[in-house]
Amino acid sequence: MALHTGRGFAAINYPIGMNLGGDPSQALVHANPDGKFTVALSAIDLGQGMKSVTRQIAAETLGVPVEDVYVDTADSDTGPHDMGSFASRGTHRMGNAVIMAAKEARSVMLDAAAEELEVDPADLVTDGRGNIHVKGAPSRSITTMAAAQAAQFKQGRTIAGRGIFLIPLSEVDPDTGEMTPVSTFAHAAMLVTVEVDDETGEVTVTDMQSAYEVGRALNPRLVEQQLRGGAWMGMSHAAWETTEPYYPARDHGPVDFNSYIMPGPGDLAPHHISVLERPAADGPYGGKGPGEMCANPVLPAVVNAVFDAVGVRIDELPVTPEKVLRALQAQGGAKPRRRL
Amino acid sequence: MKTPVTLTLNGAERAAFADPGQNLLEFLRRGVGDLSPKYGCGQGTCGACTVRMNGQTVLSCLVLAEMAQGATIETAAGLATPAMHPLQTAFMDHFAAQCGYCTPGMLVSAKALLDRNATPTRDEVIEAISGNLCRCTGYEPIIAAILSVAQGRIRA
Amino acid sequence: MTDMVGGNMFEMRKEFFRDERDDNLNEVGKPTRRQDIPGHVTGRSPFFDDHLFDGLLHMRCVRSPHHHARLRRIDTAEAEKMPGVVRILQGRDVPRNLNTLLSLLDFGIDDEPLLSDTKVAYKGEPVAAVIAQTEAQARAAVQKVRVEWDPLPHVLDVEEAIKPGAPVVLDIYPNNKFVYHGKYDHQKLRFGDVEAAFRGADHIVEGRYQMSPIEQAPIETCGAIAAPEQNDRYVCYTSTQGLFFSLGTASKVLTMPSSRLHFIGGTVGGGFGGKVDSIHEPLAILGAMLTGRAVKYAWDREEEMQVGAPRGAERWYLKDGVMRDGRIVARKFTGYFDSGAYTRLSSYAIIKGVGHLPGPYTIPNVYADVYCVYTNRTPATAMRGFGITAVDFAIETHMDKVADVVGMNPIDLRILNAYRDGDMKAHRRIAKNCALIECAQVVAQKAGVTLSPALAAAASTRDGGGARAALPAFTATDEGGRVSGFKSTNYAKKGGRQPDMPGVPAYQSPRTAPPTPNPSPQGGGEPTPPPATPVRTGAMRFSSLSGFRRR
Amino acid sequence: MTTLETYATLAEAARAMAGGQSAAAYLGGGTIVMREVNAGTAPSRIVRTTDPVLSEIRLSGDTVSIGAGVTMAQVLAHRDLGFLHPVARLIGGPQVRNMGTVGGNLFAAHPYGDFAVALIALGARAHLVGQGARGVEDLMRDRSRPPLVAAVEFARPRQGTFGFLKVSRVKPKGVSVLSIAALIPRDGGRCRGVRVAYGAMGPAPMRGAGAERALEGQMFDAATIARAATQAAEGLDPPTDALATAWYRREVAGVHLRRLLERMERTP
């Protein structure tokens, strides 16, 4: 028996947002009389962190602490229209809509504060800790709570805002494919180390080294969640998963999690992640969206690593022990390349 | 014909009628209203419905509700008292949940581990959660969260 | 910020693109706890199935055991008599029993019934829905529904399906292929002249790549609960990934104004693309309409895996023309998307994929023909990386082959060919905000891979544009795959309003101008393209993908 | 609709299984029957018993007797059953091991039934309610109308003579690509009374005649092990499923048998 180690590399980019645009997102923001804010969305949080990232974006734009903002989603009676959580559009589209709504609410809040402080709203700034004060004169200050109470009960102002983000639809040329698919791309590079058992064809991923460029990481821990979980899914796509083990035949299709297999907690490889941030010109605070692309580089990296280890190329996913063993037999045994 | 079933759920006595062939998962959810155990497969392959029955972790979708008569059941809903259990705090601090659907079952398995082994190794943690599938996190943050409690490294 | 978790490093490499960011913000960039995490760890987060209704009814579907068959008749008499059965739905009960998901964007023609009543085109296709007091009773009654089938020949492979004489999956499509722009049976990408470039290349590298069908496998299966709400409305708790997507679909197929529908979701047990199809909401609501009771329709795990739409299989053929020094001068793609029995989102994913070609590289000659092919398989739909994952697998495995042929370090090869700010892309827009080179360099450094000095010093912000910004002097085009008898619809004329966008926020660096100008609404987010090539014909609207109506 | 019948003794349960107007399923730990109940494919009558005899583990002299209702977790908790811990530990996850029983494992369809593989290698006999005893191996030949099993009984293997290996794609909890159990008693260095059993290499757990012949009466050394490996797949009829084809299972059976035997040979 021999275990062969190999390393494989892949690099990818990923279009952020619904291809060709035409996918609006709307947001509503309003303050309670005590200066706490509610963001009403119809966007969906399926684990990616929509509620959390829009909450931070709203707090940043309003100039209040994140604890003073709650994101309510998704109720079609209260949350305005949104296309949905797919195509890496959530953070990019909804984030921008929330900024627009929060800006409007903030300006009313500053107007109310200005009237109380008898100053020009243009001279006011927020400290992000619940206070509004005159630029350069922190002593001339009012709390967001007092401003909100004044707006509601004295001045009769609604501290609220509406936001929408839409990248209008692009045309596609039937003859050349000319189009404007998206406005920004995320990036990734991945180097995977595998061990291949040349008697059984079993492939073990032993290490992952990655770099992901995600625009601004609006919340680094949410980004890490996506990248770590997504890379695990990429590893799973590469060597474990399929609904059709004998594609294109439909025989032996999995019907449970014992036959539809994914890496277990005992199959994990250490994953060393580096995050680069090149802000997107039209992303919310430069954010892009790491959720979808994070799995993509792992698939080819694993296939390339298997080639590096034993010299066989598995061009049909998933890389099952059987495919590797058959290829090894056809090749007359392992022929390590070790190019990386 | 419906069958009356009385059990102790997270310390309180609860009773309801079980449909013929109804499993404990559906009984807990629709019968007595504890929605923390989740349906993920009804086949015993995902662990989302994990609860403790008389101290042992079981897959509630594979327990006939009638057989829980008189049993003591613990679910994730009973973890907070109301202060968060250290495991819950650790899951929050380690970002050990994304969609949150596997989390209640995962916490029940983790609690069962720490109750019998206060200082598990990484491999013991992996073994303890091997019956609970997570599709979001890649498991690593969950393992880290459980280990952090075991090693008393909970960030408040 | 660096954090070690079980030997898993996580680091922010702030030194890159530092002058393009302001890192001193109050909330953005902070590792704030998730807003929803307390609900998750206490089991209180309300997923669609965590809403209790008195007397909740359960729906289960009768499904085709055949890949392809005609429906002669459905006999529900025995099933109606089964204990607990309240109602059995068939196609005739659905007000508008034909839909395609993206018709809400006027994209694609209606091709899929909610409950098939004449023919089934895949194994597992629903033909009736039993509503009973318990799930067990619904399951038992499903077994008693008698269906008479006339099995038809079927086809499961994309390249078999487009051969002359192959079984016809859906007769509205020519040769089992979606029609793009009412003009071609595939989507074209033409940039320069690949054949000429192949002739001048030192090496030709070819490959065939097969992506497998994959289940999104969220731990929460897909489903919805609908119930009559006060004031003649219906509430629907759903696991959908697109609340208004599903609401709009229900409104359409039930011919019910959206004002009578109240959709509640937003807390979903994983989706990964598998909860976009809006299959459960309309049937659950229809059940509630016809029984006056709360109705739950959800897949069990087996249905989720075999009836729920997977990430479709894709087959890609790649051909590269490469110079000795590793420069790729031409790249040709032929792609086949396995859409399964119906369109769902596959036709659309192909446009996304084509816009992505040839990957993150600047290649002067690029060609692609990509086909959306119908087969007698479970319809495909979105999944994480939709339209991109499979072709990236093909591209990056192919890059490894190219590196092998020219005897080059695979990372060097990527950086040498990487796109940079200012380069012209094959879809005829200028590249900006690039960072592929930096990602590759960071990984090489971490993994101890020595790059050639020139490439180790390369940057996305340098040496792009100039000649690399030019469109090809000549682009070879063709009329291959021309179809007739189809015409496109026009999205723009149908409410494709292009509002001005006051206050569209754009991040502005305090120190230097952003790398590129903000997108203008009309520009769709990228700088206005240079004039199109002379060969370009009149632009078709995106919606023209929606294909066509019979003349 | 499903009805549950609970009986105080195994004998009554057996009578109920045999009698009654409609078919019945015997409910042990629930991991098999309840899945069928949930899927609506179980018989309408579910029969169980609370008979304490089912959960007894008895060791007298060299004889081990395990009640059919003993769970995998109970096997793992029993100090004197250490040689079976590597088997029980690889069955399901913690929850399944708390529920799944020794008796149920005898009748678990492919790809399940790894504990039965170990029992076959150990030469276990199953005590059937009112039907005397039958070899577990023999019981495997027809599992269509399973009799009620009270307990399984076998001779405790000598230290280092019993080995088990399970190959699965998912770690630490995954179903079998294949599993192998081997009993290699030695007498003056020679293998005597060898029993090799496979899981997921046939319609049910079965003996490996080829490997046994290669080992029986031979010195337990590298040459013998190599010979056994080449004959490992003889007489096996592995299924194709979502995890592997029959070809693959046959192809690697010898490799894994060799690895198991080498491990046993290294650690006497």
C-alpha cells in the first residue's frame, strides 16, 4: 500500500448580484420614539447572515450603535419588495437599499436634532454611540433618543426612510454575447493538499490554503462562516456528493443522508483562510458577497491535487475512490507529478 | 385511535394525545408544542430531531410517541434557565450556527457529551456530534465551541 | 485580525488595497454577533414549520414512476374513501396550471404544470395531491390513487437528447433545446477569431469535463403551510428564498391578487438555491382555498433528494490555443446544461455562465456555444455558484492541463494570464476592481510556492488596459443554430421601467478616488463600453431570452 | 393505521407475531421499524415486549450471551465485551447506538448489519423464541420472514484472535462500503478454525470461503495473508449502490482483508 501526497491549485472570480441586473431590492427604516430603529425587509436569511449584515449597515449609516437597530424580515405585509436571497445579490443589493433608506431617516433625525440644538443640521455629526453633536463641539450634543422624542412629540417629524437599489436590465447580443452581466466580481485562490491511496483509490483532503477577496468584509466573522462552510461544501462537491452516482443513468439515486454522502466532522482538513478586501465601487461600504463563490475553487483544486499525487485526471465529478482506482489501473499504477 | 401520553419535558409534566404511529418528534412539536427539535429526514440519518430520553440521546423521529409514556425528555428548549447555558454562549461566540436548523439537536448531543465527559478531546467531540449533520458551517466552529466550554474558555 | 480555531487560521490581509478603504468605521467591519443567534441556540427561531394550526391538514403528492409517459386516466375513487382524506387535487383544480419560474421577469415561456394532467416528463413528477388529516393518512391514500400510464421512450443524456430522432421531452422546444432571443438554439459568445488563433498557437489543449448533479441538501426540507386568514386572505408560512418570488408565482397560478396573499418567511433552515422554485406555496394555498383549513405541503427527505430540483449536471468541452511561454491566445467552449424536464432557471444560468467566460483571464480570442438541453430528468435549478461552479471546475482543471503542457508552475500560469484593471473582457466590458493576482500570490506565499520574480511582483492594478483594453479588430460570427418560427418578447416594454436612482450609495475612499467611477444606472454598473464591433446586429433585450411565442 | 401491541413476555409477543389477522412488525430499538412507520411502509400492527430477558448480557465461562434487545451503547458500556467495542463503535452515530439493538442488526438490510458480520465470524448462534437455536450465518440466508430472536450466544474469542474492519466514505459515522470480521484462532502458530465474514459484499452478511480456505491450517504470516487477499472476493456477490459498484467492492475486498489481517498479525 502506498499513500501519495499531492497539491493542487485553482483560482476563480465570481459575479456579484443577479446576472444582467433588473433585480430590485427595497428597504424601509423607521425610528421608535426612543430612538431605536426598525429595518423592515422581505429579504430572506437562510443562514448567510442577511439580518445581521443589514443591521450593521443600517447602524453605520444612521450613526447609531448596532444594538439600537433591529432587522425585521420577512413579512410581505410589512417588508417591501425584494427579489430574494440568491445569486450573491443579498448583501450587494439589499445592503445598498438599506443605506439609501437609512440615509433618509438619518437626515430627518439630524433635522430634528438641529431644531433642538438650534444649529444647522449640516454642522451635526453622530458619534455612533447614541449621541448627535455639533462638529468640533462635542459638548453641544443631544442623544438620538431625545432627538427622536422631539421629532415624534414636539416637531411632528417621521424619522423614517425608504430605499431601493436597482441595476437596470442589460441587453444581451444574440450574435456576440455582448452584455453587462454584473458590476463587480469577488475573487479566490485555493491550494489543496490531498493523500491518495493507490490500492483503494481513496482521496483524503489534508490541508487547504486559501485567499478570498470579498470587497469589504462587512463582518469578518460572517465572512469566515461563509468561507469555512463553503470550502467544506466545495470539498464535498469534489469528492462526495451527487444525486446521480451513475449519471446519466438514474439508478441508485440517494434517498437519505447515508447514501447521499458529505464529509463528516472526521473528514475535515485544516483550512487556512486569508481575506483580502478590495472595495466594490457600488457595493454597500464596498462589500461584495462571499457566500456563493467560496466553494468553487475547491472542486478543481482537489482534482488537480489528485493529478499531482498520482498522475490521473478525474474530469467527471465527484472524484470517487472507484474513478481514481479505475484510472490508476488504466495508467498502470501511480505516477506522481509533484509540480507544486 | 389516539393514545394519551404523559411525560416530563424539561422538568415539567406534559400530556397530550398521540396519533396512531405518531413519532415522538411530531408529538413534542404538535402535541405539546416544543418546537425546538426539528424534522430533517424522518429516517434517523440527520440528527436534527435529537432529544434526550431518560438521559440518553435519541432520534425522536424514530421513537414511537406511545413509548415515551412516563419518560423524562430533555430538549434544546430546556437548556436556558433562563440564563444561557455555557454551550449556548459558546455557540454564539464561536459563530457556530448559520441557518440554525441543526443547532438544537447539535446542542443536545453536545450537552450529553459534557455531562458524561467534562473534558473531551477533539476526537471525542467529533464522535459525539457525528450523528448530527450540519450543511452550513463545515463543523469546525461547532467543534471549537464545544471544546471551548470543555476547557472553560468561554468569552462572556 | 487573526484567529486560530482548531488549527484553522483566519486572517485579514489589510495591507492589500489599503488606500481604497477607510478601515475606521463604527459598525461595518466589526465581528458583531449575529442578530439571530440567540433564537438559533434556544430553538426559538421560527422556521416555516414552527407555526401551529388547529386541525392542520397534510398534503402528499402522487408521483410518476416513469421517466416519460402519457397519462391515460387518474382514478381517485378508492383513495377518496381512505380514512382522513379531505380532498384530492388534480391539474384541473389549478386555476392556471402552467408556469415557468422566471415568467415574473417575462423570461421564458410557461412550460411546467403544477400537477401534470396530460403527460409526465420525469420520474417523480406530481399528478395529484392528496390532502388528509394526518401525514400518515395522506401517505396511505396516495398509495390508493390509480393512475393509468402509457410509457414513452425517454432520454437522459444531454448529447443524446439533441440528436435527430431523440425522444421529445417538451414539444414546444426544437430538438430539446431552449431558443435564445427567438433566434438561435444556444447562446453564443464571439470575441475575436479563435480558429485563426489556434492556427498560430504553439500548443492546442483540449478537454471534456462533467459536473455531477448535486442536491442542495438544506437540513430543513422545502415546504410551506397555508391557512385562511381573516378578511378573505390567505397566510403562507414558507421556506422560500425569495418571498415575493413565491408570492408572485402563487398570485399568478392561482389567479389571485397579491393583496389577498400574506407571505411570512425569512427564517430558513438553509437554502443553497434549492428553495427558489416556489412549488410548495401555490399548492398549499390552493389546498387551503379548497378545504378552508390550514394545509402543510413539504417534501420528506427522499423527495428533497430525488424530486427536488438539483444543481443540474453540465458538460463542458474546452479547447485552448497556447504559446510556449504560457500565454493563452484562444479559448473555445461548447457547453451543455442538463435542464431536466422543464426550464426552471437553467436557460438563465447559461447567460450568467456565458458572461463569465473565459474565466478570470484576459484571452484575446474567445468563443462559446452553450446549450440549454431538456432531458427526462428531475428539472434542475439554482444552487450556490449557479451557472459558474461547473464551468469554473472545467476552466481551472483545464488550466492545470495547460500548465502541464507548457511545463509551467500552475500558479505562475494563472497570474501570467490573469485579468487586470482596464482589460477588455469577452463580454465586451472593461475589467475593474480585479484581485485574482493578489489572491494567487497570497496563497503561493502561504504554501511556500516560489513564483517567477516578474509574476511575484505583478499586480491587478498595473499593466492592464492599453492594448489589452481594445476590442478585437475582427470578430468571426456565424448563424449556426438559427431557428425560425420563434419570436422574442420584449421585457422593456412590459414594465421594465428604468427609474433614476437618487442616492444610490457608492463607497468613496477618503484618500483616493475609488478605482473606477461609480456605476451609472444606465451603464448597468460598468463603464460605458467602447463602440460595438461592426458585425454586431441589433441588440436584443435580455427578456428576449424568454424566448418566444409561436407565431 | 398503526397500532402498538405491548406484551410482558417474549413468548406472548412471538404468539402475537404469528397470530393476528394482519401482518405485524416487531419493534426493537426502532431504528428500522420506525423509519418504515414514518414512510408509511410498515405493517399496521407493531408488536413489542418489555421482557427483561432481552436486555441481559451473560458471561459464563467462555460463553457470551447477549440479549437481542441489548443496544450498541450497552455493548460499548460492558467492560467484558471489549473485543466487540470496535464493532459497536462503528455502527451509526451516538443516537443510533443508544437505540439500535443486537437483534435488530441481524435483520437490518444492506448497507446495515455490521454487527451481524462480527457475530458470523464469532460463530454465534441465535436463540429463537420457541424454535431452538440457529447459527446466525444460517439465519442470514433468508431474512424475509424473520423469527423472533431472544439472544445470541458465542464463545468468547481468545485475546488477539478476533478483528474487525469497516470501510465507509464518511467519518466517523458512515455506512459500509464493506466490512470484514475475522476470527483467527492459532494452534502452534497455525490458523485453526478460521472464520471470515463480510458485510455489504452480498445480499446479507456472509462467510468468505476463499479467504478461510487460504488461511485454514497455514502459518499466520505475510505469505498466507497475501494468498488470502487474492482469494478474498471468491464466492462473494457484492451489490451496487449509491456508494460503490459491485466491481469496486470486489476489487478492494482483498486489499482491506489484507490490511485487517496484517493488523491482527502485528498485534497478537
